[in-house]
Amino acid sequence: MPTPRAAHASHRLRPWVLLLLPLLFLALFYFYPLADIFRVSFVENDAGAVLPRLLSAGTLRVLGFTFGQALLSTALTLLLGLPGAYVFARYDFPGKALLQALATVPFVLPTVVVAAAFTALLGSQSELRYTLGAILLAHTFYNVTLVLRMAGGFWANLDPHLEQAARTLGASPWRAFREVTLPLLAPALGAAAMLVFIFCFTSFGVILILGGPRFATLEVEIYRQTINFANLPLAAALSLLQIGITLTLTLIYTRLQAGLARPLELRPQWATQRRPRRLPEVALVTATVLLLGLLLVAPLLMLIVRSLGGGVHYYAALFENPRRSIFYVPPIMAVWNSVRFALATMAFALFLGLLTSLALLRQRRGWLLDALFMLPLGTSAVTLGLGYLISMGRPPLALRGTPLLIICGHTLVALPFVVRSLLPALQSIRPALREAAATLGAPPLHVFIEVDLPIIRRALAVGGVFAFTVSMGEFGATSMIARPELPTLPIAIYRFLSLPGALNYGQALAMSTLLMVVCIVGFVAMERLRPPGMQTF
């Protein structure tokens, strides 16, 4: 019979047993590829040549555009998002819940779908397609929900009597907002702005499709140096620069988000919101709803309309494989490939995510491990794809060109979302329930099956849907490692959009519409399955 000390030691080791497979997966498919990028930059090549590459005129021009378009995109997103955040925070009106849900839809869409939607809106032959304006508008469409959710959600809980008191003391509406509300709102605004900036800074699909050959961010330049010029040393050096900047931006965002935790007397939304009554209030709400509705609905509606421009002809053409096609199979096989990869990704991510979440639940310093498994979210997908190209072409992991590598790459991206879905659900289970089952003689596996599993099943479903939709839309890493005969939906969309001809353009829009429908259905399913109080992202 084990002694109490031995039993205690066994209990302490159990979380590490659960973490063995997740940590091995993270080591092989995250840290190993990144280490190989570092090796190519500094070991196999002249380390002294890295800095001149990064300080070249071409690299500085790309870096300047990357920062510039991210700043402009962030400013435009705040400009259009702040009125909506105010209206959502202070007013209650018919259709508000629908508009809030609609505002979230663009954020869960793959970037290639967003780019295809704006291509449909502007027209394939439009002079506006390959312009900075198209890029900024697409980024605003994609990220405005962050301002509405983060700033608007915080704003909705601020006590409006603070601003009213300033008005009573003689302050003008603008001065009351500037000196009372804005300082309280600053942490939420700063966090939202920084997150929007990070997403725009690491933008890939939108720049690649809507920017054309004229514009390139660091992400796009890494892709071009790898795929078009086979210049792996420069691509690796750019990837290291990208990692360093993204890490710095993420740390700034973390500090800004910490400001949201400062003590404030927050009020429930039912006490801070009211129906618009006066004519200026009605006009403000109406104008904001129309502007947001136009921004959010017009691109997606135009995508559907143009995909049906020839009836079902573009959809029927997906089942054909004409001679000299860019694929070795009918384009509809891209749909089947994406579904297969997504199902496998869902299984892998749920298994590893469940092990990770159970281990984090039992760790005293679980936040350190939690941060470790969140690292892939702050890493460029294109950088990961480059790491796979470099490291997975030789033993011990000669997986380059195999479907398994695509599945593992998708799993790495989906794993943080699964952990974020499962961990709060596991933490909500009262320990007394597990202790009661153990007291009655149930072994740990039976305790999990009989106690934990019924409680977390909805969170498991949410994590599974999240992993499925993330895999269906993943473009950055897949574009670097997928074989031509194994295209996924995002890759097929990009290839068809890059080719001339009405049929190619129509097929791209048809596939984009199919992918959009899958993502929207997944989003609706997550909202319905989400346990009360749990946030999906």
C-alpha cells in the first residue's frame, strides 16, 4: 500500500504525464521549426550578412509600408468603430443583437474570403482593386468588431452619471467626454487599437490578393522570397524580424489589457442603456446602424450575388477539370481536401487540447504553461510555414509535402482556441463533485467520464467547431507547404483569383461563398453551444 508521501508524489507527477504529448507536439511543430529559421539565418549563412539584409532599401521599404498601412488601418477602424461602440454601449434599439452578431461574422471569416468579397464588391477589373484604399477598407471590415466588443463592452458598464455630473457643473458635452469618460475608456481603447494594429501588421491574405504586386508587408515579402525567389536566407532573416516585432507588440498589448483590471464602479448594462428618444439620438443611432450595416453586409452580399452571376454555372464548373488546369484534380476536390484536413485537425486539437487543459487545471503555476501554449497565436503563419519548409524536408521529421504536415500545422494554430474553450469549463466544475465520486471508489478515468465529461461536453463541441473552422480557413502556412495536387479551399481561391478569365474569377467567388457559409454556420453553432459566461474568443 503506497504511503501518503508516495501518493502525494504520484499526484504531483500526474499533470506532467498529461503534458507529455502536448509538450512534445509543441516542441516538434513550433520550437523546432523556429530554431531552424534561426539556424539558417545565423549558422549556415554568414551572421554578419543578416543585418545588411535587414537594412537594405527594399527591406526598409517593406517594413515602412507594413507599419504605415497598419497605422492607417487602425485609425480608420477606430474612426468607424467608435460611434458604433458608443451606440451599442448607451442605447437599446430593435435589431441590436442581430447587428452585434453580424459585426462578429467578418472576424471569423478567413482572410481570403474577405479579400474575395472586396474583389467582388470593387469588381475584378476595377482600378480600385490593387490600391491602398481597398486594403484599408478590408482591414476595417475585418477588425471593427474588436472595437465594438472591447471598447463598446467596457463603455457599456461605465456609470453615465459621472459624465452627467460634469455636465451639471457646466462642462460642455465634448469636455465632459474628454475629461471624464475618455480617461476611463483609455485602457480599453488602447488594448483594442493595439490588437487591431497587430492583426493588420501581420496581414497576409488581404495584402496578397488586394495589394497585388505593388504592395507587400513583411508577411507577403517572406512568402515571395520563399516561393518566388527561393531566397531562404533572406526569408529567414525577415521572419526573425517579424517574430521580434510581433513579440514586442504582444507585450505592449498585454500591458494595455492589464489596465482594464483596475478597480472601477461598473454598472450592469440594463442600468446604463436606454431607448433613443430625442431626434438627434434617433438620427445618430440610425446613421450608425446604416453605416455599419453597409460596411458589414455589402461585401458579403456582393460576393454571393456575383458568384451567382451565371446562375449555377460557376458552381457546376467546380466539378470539371479542363485541360491545362492549374490543378491535377477538379476544383471541388479542394473542398474535399479542406474537409478532410479540418476533421483530422479537429480530432488532433481536441485530444491535445483536452490533455493540456486537464494538466493546466492541476498546475499551481498553470499560467506559465498557459502562456506557452498561447505562443502560436502570436506567431506568423507564414513564418511557421517557412520553418516547416526548412526543417521538415530531412530526417528525423521528413514530412514536407505530406498531408500529415498540413494537419499538424493546422492543429498548432487551432490548439490555443481549443484550450481557451475547455479550460474555463473545467475550472467551473466544483472540486466537491470529483471528490465525492473518488470517495465512492471511482478511479480517475471514471471520475472524468462520469463527472467532468457531461459538464464540459458543450465546451468540447465549441472547441471542435473552432478547430474545424480555423483549419478550413488557414491560408498562410498551408500556402507554403501544400502540394499542387492537394489544394485546400483558400489556396484554390487565391489561385483562381490570380488567373485571368471570367470563369476562373467566378469559380473563385463560388468557392469563397462556400467557405463563407461553412464559417458562418460554424460561428452560429459556437454561439448556440457556448456555455453561459464562456467567451469563444
